[in-house]
Amino acid sequence: MEQFTKFDAADYLDSEEMIAEYLTAALEDENPDVFLAAIGDVAKARGISAIAQSTGLGRESLYKALAPGAKPRYDTILKVLRGLGVKLTIAA
């Protein structure tokens, strides 16, 4: 029987370009949970503690906000995105 290791996207988010492409692709999905999970992956890649500190959110609060099925507030997501050093843009 073959053994597989669990895939963790955070292991591959090692550049600003990769992070931008990953978040952009996730935002294109109709399911908002996909984008939320992608933000969580990027936060994990950057370090949850560092993101918590830069946003002023507690680590536990950040984990809860980014947990599958969570419904975080818009302002929380904006704080996390700013803490990650990314911004959303709209194009027509």
C-alpha cells in the first residue's frame, strides 16, 4: 500500500508572485470558503504568530477566523490581508 504525505499549499507559497497568483485563483472560485482557505494557507506560510502580531488580532482569534466554515467579518479579512502585505484590486 502506498503512503502519501498530506499536501500543504503553504509549503509552496514562497514568493510574492506565487502568493498573488494563488489568492487570485482562489478569489475566482464562486465558493467564498476557497478564498478564506487560501488566506489561511498564506498566513500559515508567512507565520500565524507574525500575522497575528501585525494585525493586532490574537493568534486564537486568527485561527478561528480562518477555520473552515468560519464566517469572519469583512474588517477582519481586510486586517489579515494588510498583515500579509497584499491588497485586492478590481478590474473590469
